[in-house]
Amino acid sequence: MIMVCKLQNTFLFLEMEASSSSVHDSIQKRASEIVFFDLETTVPNRAGQKFCVLEFGAMVICPRKLIELESYSTLIRPGDLSAVALRSGRSEGITREVVAGAPGFEEVADKIFSILDGRVWAGHNIQRFDCVRIKEAFNEISRPAPVPVGMIDSLAVLSEKFGRRAGNMKMATLATYFGLGQQKHRSLDDVRMNLEVLKHCATVLFLESSLPSVLSKKCHDSTTITTRSRSNGKLIMFREESSNRKSPTSSLGYQRAVPYARTGLGKMAESVKNILCKAHEKPVLNSILKHSHSLLR
């Protein structure tokens, strides 16, 4: 009987250890995953008015393979529907009619908490905006907000690493720069666009670091710009020189490159004259010049 009890206790201990180990592994696994998320909200139009969350979208990815592990999105009905515009200026914008039948935040809070809590958070300008709105939304329903184990704000990261070569660093501007289409301003769509922008920026930075002497030259040294002619729709390629001098327009639609500055012809002619005069003093070059004169007659 004593032996049976000891065996039962041993099995119970092993089960508890296995369970504890499983929980620990699960926590470690969550901590190594990145959740990209985005919120769509109302825009306050008077003093004292709060932001209302209208949509939440998130995508969990594996940072080693950049594959999507899980995604979730939901519209959210705010407590005050009058804060939502009747019409939207965007083609896929959120209107009062769209969110009228959506669940309230308290109905989706559990799912939002489970997808965010204990993971690395990532998004564009989330540190100043989305994280603040999430905390406010949970405070309004008197519940603790999810807590990240780390944060990647792509606005801050790209501003530092990629620079402002793409413009004002807004998601729409970055997407246009890389030819990724227009930003839809819908949570899950914007989350996926955010990841694609990061992939493109990382690729450019990787290539530049591989050949820094070739690919990391400043754009203002020599920039090739593509423009579209308004008259015939043809693409015209031209090179913008760092001197920024304006040249007369050619009837052929392009400029012929010259190896000297147009304003320095006099100086160049004087330099050539001096070289030729010195050459005449040297016996070896003198015969060459005499022969070249006969060819030019």
C-alpha cells in the first residue's frame, strides 16, 4: 500500500513538472513571437473629445521565417455612435452604418488581450498612438491592459535606419515609394502593408551594406529621375547634375553630356594653348604635332 502511494505521488509530481515545463515553453514561445497590430479610430473634432476605437487588426508572425501564424480583425462599435462620421472621404473608410452592428469593445476585449499580451508589439507609430489607445480602451471597461515584452515601432526604426529618402515616413508615403499600392486605412490591410514595407526597407539596407561604396552614395551627387511627359505620355529619363545648372531644351528631348562646364570654355582653351606651347619645346612631341598639323589641313 505504501509503495502504491509512493508511485502515485511520483506520477503526480512528474505530471506537475511536465505541466509546468509546458507552461514555461508556451510563455517563452509567445515572448519570441511578434504581433503587428493597428487601430482605426475616430478623430476628435472638439476640445475634450476622446478617440474611439473603430477597428482592431493584428497579425502574429514568426520572426525567423516572417510567416503569418495567426491573424484577427474586428470592427468595434463605440459607446457614442454620433462620434462616427456618417460618410467617409476614403473609398473603404469606416462609417457610422458600418460599425452600428459591430460588437462593443468589452465583447472583444478577451480576444484582443490574448493576442497582444506577452508578445513583442510592432506597428507604425504605435508607441505614440496605438499603445495609448489600447490602454485607454481597457481602462474604460475597468480591466488591466495587455503588456508587451518588447516593442518595435517601425516609424522610429525606419526614420533612424532608412532615413527620409522616401519622404515624410508615413505608411502611405513608404508604400508609394516601394510601389506597394495605396494604403486602405483598414486595420488588417495596413498591418500587412507595414510588414511588406519593413521587408523592402530591410532588403535595401542589406544590399547597401553589402556594397557600401557603390550603393550608398548620396542621392544629391547624381540622381536619375523618371518623369512622364504630359503631352505624349512617354517616359523620359534624365540625369540631374549636382551643379543644378539649367541647360537649354533640346529639340530631340534629351541633353548631350559634355566633359566640361559650359561657362569655362575660355579657361579650357587657354589651358590647351599652354600645353601645346610647352609641347613644342620638347623634340619628341614636336614631330608628332607637326605630323598632326598636316593631317588637319
